[in-house]
Amino acid sequence: PLSLANAHKGPWYQGPGIGAPMHSTDASTNVTCRVLGRECGWGGFNESRHGGRGGGGLMRQFVYSRFKPYPWRFTDSPDASTSNAGLSTGAFLRTHEGRNACLLGGTKKGTLCRFNFDMPTPVWEVQVHDEAVTRVQVGGSAVTAGMRVLSSSEKEARVWEVDEQEGSIGEAPMLSVPECANASFNNGCDRIVGIGTRGSTLVVDAETGATICTLQEPGHSGAGAGAASMRAMRHRRACFSPDDQMILSDGVLWDPRVTSSYVHKFDRFASYGGGSFHPNRPEVIISAAVWDIRTNFKLLRWCPPLDQMHTVFSPSGHVMYGFLKYFEEEAGAGASHRMHVRKYKHMFRTVDAVTYTDIATVELKDNVADLIVDTRDDVIALMESAKDSFAGYSGTTCRLYEVGRQKASRSDDEDEEEDEEANEGSEDEDMDDGGSDALGGLFNGGGGQVLATATRSMLGAC
């Protein structure tokens, strides 16, 4: 008998991009055939730009299931050659009209460091906060108002002007916003949203620093919150919608023009996992739940791979990176003053943001403190924190991974030994992917694999 509750599909049914092609317009399962089909223009425009029907999903599966460790890393472990404060977060910064890339890393002692990828030590280090830096964001336009860096701590947020040629920030901040944690720009970079005291959400003008509005749930002042609840509030994050009309803060949807009450409060199925807007759809992703925000705010689907995970979208918005964000929790009142650390799986995932299917899971060595995506989607940075409640502090490591490159068949230990040899100037040529000019090829616009570049360009049209 057929079920009336579930959609019935016969045994002959195959979705686009699943199994062997069933129709002449279906994309081939071979990536070379798909790239060749696009270059030759076989079929109509909608089919040829992806190599056939369902080719966009196959391309995303191909590119975002391959991550190659980059021959650069920074660590502050006690046995490392460099001894700097542990990195907590960061952001990519592109200078010289986007041709060169560097990494801005926020540390636990309140400094901001710039790293070039040809040396394991920071180029410069500036004191930006008195507390640990919890978030760093690069915004602005090089054509209009120039690039700006927004740094946040648990007590304040500051805006810094960026020198385009030197790749450095000013000695004094352009703007300081007190009592504003985990701040972020909107898409136009003219407003800032952050978490204020007692769980409120602040919207601030990015030019003058004037408070535009304060959003807080009626009857929820946070005055009676305990230490654990106040710590959870400090880890909350707020973000603007793609059109800058709505704000999502801790599962609550707000309209900044109407501050008296919220638009909708979504159900929380997990204690952890942040919320974010889908950049290409009228949807909100909170942990594993995907909600519709058009009219009825119904639950559209459940995505198990993203359960209790924080999500970061790729620049195109077609792929999500999910990771279990590492942070410490205060122990109970009867326990000692030491911190209790959650047990995490050391990994991150990629999920197709179009079909919400799992693409790949990458195993790591340590807990993930933050995941940063380059604006060109060529590389990602991972802040890995190696700390537990028994062994104590053992350092923070920042690693880079090239997107769309096949990982080498050697072990991680051998890769690390090769990295050390590269730092000494004895790096051998990589015949497979042009590793002899890897730094210039990846970050200065040249080199790289032709196939990875072609597939990434096809994804841009998805």
C-alpha cells in the first residue's frame, strides 16, 4: 500500500546529479566532461553553464569535499619557536585592490596581529582592546570610504581605518562603542549590530557611533541572570538580513523600525548553535532547523549534519561550513573555580546550501574556536584550540586549507615536517599543483590548478 503522508517515488526515479545520467541533458558524473561541456557550450544555456542538468550540485560536491592543508601555520604552544598570545578569532584582509591577502588575528590578550603567509610570525601587532578579542570583521569599499576593521571584545567594539597600501590599521580607533560585544557590520557597512548589557541588542551608526535603537524582549531584562547565563549572553551574536531590513539575535527576529516588540521568536531545539540568514533565500538557519521567514514562519526542513553547529556561508552563498564552536563554561556553584570544557568532535562539515545535503566532513586534531572564509573562496582558516580540563593549556594553532585541492596522501606529521623544511628555505617543487609558486599563485592571482579554477568559476554561476 502507498502512504498518503509521504511522497511516493518509483524505483526508477533518480534525482538530478544522482547516479548515472538518465537523460541526455543530465550532467555527467565525470568532472572533466562537465567542464568540457561548458567550454564547448553543449546544450542550452541553463544546461551548458553547469555541464548539464544537476551539474551545479555535482560541482559543489567536487570542490567542497577537497581541502588541502596549506604549507603555513601559526602556533603559540609552549614548545613552539614563537611565543605569542593565543589566537581567538580573525578575518582575511585583501590589499592592493584585492591582489594580496593576509590574515588579521585577534588574540586573547586584546591585540590584533597581521600574518603574511611567507613567515610564521606576525608582521605587526597592535593593542586594540584591554580584554580578549572575540570577533574581527573587515568591511567597507576601497572605492568609496575605504576598508575598515571592526574588532570586538566582551565590553566594547571599535572601528579602525585600514591603510590600503601598507595593510596596517591606524594608531587610534575611528569609533568606539562601549557595552557592545560581538559586533558586526551590516551589508552596507553603515550600521553596527552587537550584544549589549543584560541581553539587549544594540544597533549603532557606523559613522557617528550614535545608538539607533535598542532591541530587547518585553519582560526580559536579564537583571536576575546568574553567572552562567550572563556568560551565555556574551557568546550570543546578532546579524542583519541580506537586505539589511531585519535582525536575528539569539533566535529572535526583529524589525529595527519597530522596537516595541519582536517579529517572531523561533523555537530552539538545541542549547548551542548560532543563527544566520540564508544569503540567497528567505530562510533562517538555527542549528539544524531551517525556518521560513516570509509569512507563516514554519519549519521547512531539518538538516541533521548542522545539529548544534555554528554556520558560515561561502561568498557565493551556495555552501555552508558547520563547526562545533569551542568555548569554556563555568563550573557549578559547588565546584572549584576551574573551567569546565565541553567535549567536541574535532571536525568541520560542508553542507550544500541549495539542497541541504551533506558534502564532506574533515577531521581535525583539536577543538575549533573559529572558522574564517576568504572573500574569494580560495582558502579557509581554522583556529584550533588545544585545551582540556586535565592537561591544561597547550596552545592555539591557526591552519589554512586550500578549497578544491586534493589532500596529499601523507600523514599530517609528515606535512608538518615538510612545512618546517619550507620555512628553512628547502621546499621542493610540487609537480601536481604548482607548489613551487604556491604562495604567489594562491594569493597573488596566478598559478593553481586549471581544473579547480574552472570548477570554481562554474560555481559562480550556480
